[in-house]
Amino acid sequence: MIKYLLVFLISMVPLIELRGAIPIAMGMGLPAVPSIIVCALGNMLPVPIIYFFARKFLVWGADKAYIGKVCRFFLDKGHIAGQKLVNKTGRGGLAVALLIFVGIPLPGTGAWTGTLAASLLDLGPKTTAAAVSLGVVMAGIIMLVTSGSVFHIIGL
């Protein structure tokens, strides 16, 4: 039980997320299906908080002395990138783009970043939740297969 709690908590950490928690779960010898479920739930737990409060925090902090520059940077970059994406894919293509962005397990492309981007693009909570959830599952399966293959090759 403590091992599952550990991978659940690890999957909540930004940048590490499920991408780091699944290989740890496999290294601990935990079964694949319960591990992916626990890691996906842990990875998804911060999503509503990020979606509903990240943009508000950035807007609030945009005129503050120490954090204003960083907050404005994220707001401006998010708006510009969002407009480019909308122009290329249309509004409907954003959900698919978000799913792929979250689902490909590369550094900086997880649920935290994807949800922040969706919040800045006003994607909508239901669309964001669906796209990020499916992306997390996709990333989990990719990491499960990759981790299992690596552990099999090295004999663990």
C-alpha cells in the first residue's frame, strides 16, 4: 500500500508526473494495471486546480513587483501561441493538439503544462479534462510499454 501511495504522490509532481512514476512503479515490482491507474489518478488530481486558478494567478501577478515580469511573459506567450494554434487548426483542433501534447511523454509536455495551456486558451473545462485525461492515459501506456521493455532487457 505504501508503494502505491509513493507512486501516486510522485505522479503529482510537476515535470516528473506519470512519466517518472510509472518506471518507479515497475522498478518496485508493482503490477502494471493498478500502477497505471494509481499514477493516472495522481497525475490528474492537480488538473482542476491548475485549470481554474493558474490563469487567475498570472493575471493577478502581472502587475506585482517581483513576479510581474514572469506572469506577463506567460500570459503574452500563451496568448500568442494560442492564436497561432487556433489559426492553424481551428478551434476544434485544439483538443486533439492538447491530447497529443500531453500524451507524448517528453519533458515539459505533461498534464500540468497542457492544462495551463488550455486555461490560457480558454479551451473549456470539459474539453480540457477529456483531452488531458486521454493524453495521460496515452502517456501512461507508452511509459508502461517502454519501462517494461527496458526492465526486461536489463533483466529486472
